[in-house]
Amino acid sequence: MLRFAQSPTADMHIGNLRVALFNYIISKQRKEDFIVRIEDMDKETNIEGKDDEILDILALFKIEYSQIIYQSQNVRFHSAMALQLLHEKKAFSCFCSEKWLDGKKEEAKIAKEPYLYDDACRNLPAELVIDNTSPFTIRINRPDKDINTIDSFIIMDQNKKPTYDFACAIDDLLSNISFIISSEKDKDNSQRQEHIRNSLQYDKKIEYAYLPIISNDNNFNIKWLLEEGYLPEAISNYLILIENETPQEIFTIEEAIQWFDLNKISNSPAFFDIEKLKDINKKHLKNLDAKELSRYVGFADAEIGELARIYLNEVSTTKELKEKIAPIFEVRKIPHNLEEQTKLMANVIKSAPYFEEYEDFKKYVIKETGSEEESFTKSVSLLLTNSEEVPDITNVYKYLKNYLGEIIK
């Protein structure tokens, strides 16, 4: 069993999605189930509807899961496991105040040493614990073997709410998780979670793999990328491609499942290059069927799809593509010096016979209007596209000839 865990307190970023993609791909390769866990324990910072947004994004990226688990539904298990550790004297009640702990942390800072809890409450006599009415947390005993980064850390706060590491450790135990891919910044958390499960005598070994961080992760959230017109397929493609050895540059998730190898991911920190994503996005757009491409600009017509494809030499996203296609079907903005010529030409075109080829159309309009070729080109470009600059007027006419009555009024 593999899982993707996300908190509903903020937008999903590229680093989060990369972790989800890799866990999903490995689950498919290992033929194991893949689940999604919504880590909603912090009720004060949860954003309403953010859980649905997370699930919608996963669906857009074709990341399928067998189950959704809300962490808050497991609170009774978290409490039961904490009581078990207390009963087995593998955890203890800590009455140290925040003020006292802050003082100890400041001392460590001045001494330029990492702060580790000194087990002040670990061996309190039972009568001092029972009779003590002060607020207390629950701390798990530090590991018997010396692990410099792990002390007797808190597993339940003063409100008896499980801490992040304790809740995650128990949830992974309950879900029978076998393999976890996460960011390398989560390595310390993983060690604490392993210690919790070991203390509970959970003997299943969970495998871990850590991905180098994406240095500018927080600059790009998934919702923004989608709104800017990047295809889910292109984003997935690029996130798998970053610092990786792949057999080809452009591929789908289904293809990646066939050859993906975690061992080929570089250990170096990654950098999210938006220009590279634009290039990959453009290639995915060009690979789309014409009718499907037309849907991204508001149509369901292969001819408009082919028209849009012409503009892909200039733009890279569906948002930019819409900005090129939309004006074609809007009211013309004609420069003052071309108004008379363009109005005459529009009248001729409206009453002209149908021409299959652009050259025949061009000869007819020039003859009927007495236009010079240069002024004809400017005016016909404005009439066809609402712009004087057209990438390929012959092909533009080819795909718009059946729309002349709609766009030239």
C-alpha cells in the first residue's frame, strides 16, 4: 500500500504533486493499492473546500486511488496508542511549561547547540504525576540507541491532540503502508515516525525514498499553473522529467509507468524551469487531436483546432491560445487609415461566391475592390483575424472560410 498525504490548509504546490505522482506510479508498478490521506487535524487552519480541490486536482492528473482517509477520523486510535505507550512506560506525562522550555531552547541557542528535551519529567514518581493538576503533554521515550536528532518528543499536546508525527505514524500503521516516497526535508519526520511504530512493536518495515527538493517549489502552485493554461499531461511530464533519466522527452503517465525508475532520479536539488514547462506544454498541445485542441479555445470543431495549431508556433499555453483565437470572433478594431478600404472589402466578401482556395478568393476580392496587394493583405488580415499580423494567411483562410459569414459583418 502506498499513499499520498496532503493538508487542506493551502494550495497544492508542484513539490506536493510530484510526490503524489511518484507514489502513484510506484503503486502501479508494484501492483499495490494507492490511497489518499487528508491531514485535517488542524481545524483552525483548514480551508473549507480545500480537500475537494485536492481530490479534483488528482483526478485531473489521472491519479487514481482506492480510498480516501481523513486523519481526524482516526483520533480514537491515536489516543488509544498513546495510552498503550503510557501503560507500557514507553511514554510519560510532561508538566514542563512553555516558558521553561523556551528558556532551555534559548540556552541551547546561545551555546550554539541543537535543542533536545532533557527528560526532566521522564522519571517523576507516580504520586507527583497523579496529584499534579498542571496541564501536561505526553512525550515518547527517546530511542535506546543514540539518535542525535531524536529526543523524548511530544506525541500528544496539552489538549490531548496528537502531534503531526504521531498521527502520521499511527495512520501509516493502520493503513498497512509498505512504501513512502517523500521530500528529503521530511527525513527527520520519518525517523520520528519509525521510532513511534517501533515503540508500539509494529514489526512491518516501511521502505522510504526521498526526493531532492525543488528549490523554487513555493513559487508555483498547481491551481495557478492550470489557470495559466498548462495541461495536466504536460505538468506531469515535466515533473517526472526533472533531474531524471527518461527514454524520451514527451510522454504520458501511462508510458512512464512502464519504465520509471526511482534510482535514476538525481540526488541534486531540482529547479522548476517555467520556460522548459512552456516548451513541453506546447509539444503536448501540438500532439492533441484537432477537435480536442479546439475545445481548449471554446469550440468543438476540427477546423478551429487546426486554426489554433497554426498559432502554436507563437504561443505555449491554452490561455495564450484563447487570446489569439477569441478576437477572431469579436467586433473588428479597424485603424482609421484602413476604415474605408476594409469596409469596401467586407461588403465584397459578404456577397462573394464560395472559394475553396485562398488564391482564388484573393484574386476575386482584389479585382472587385481595385485594391493594391499590400493594402489588401492588411485589410483581409484584419477582417479574418482582427489583427494585422497573421502567421500564415493562406492556412488561416483554409480553416476560416466556412466562418466568413459569421466573422465578417
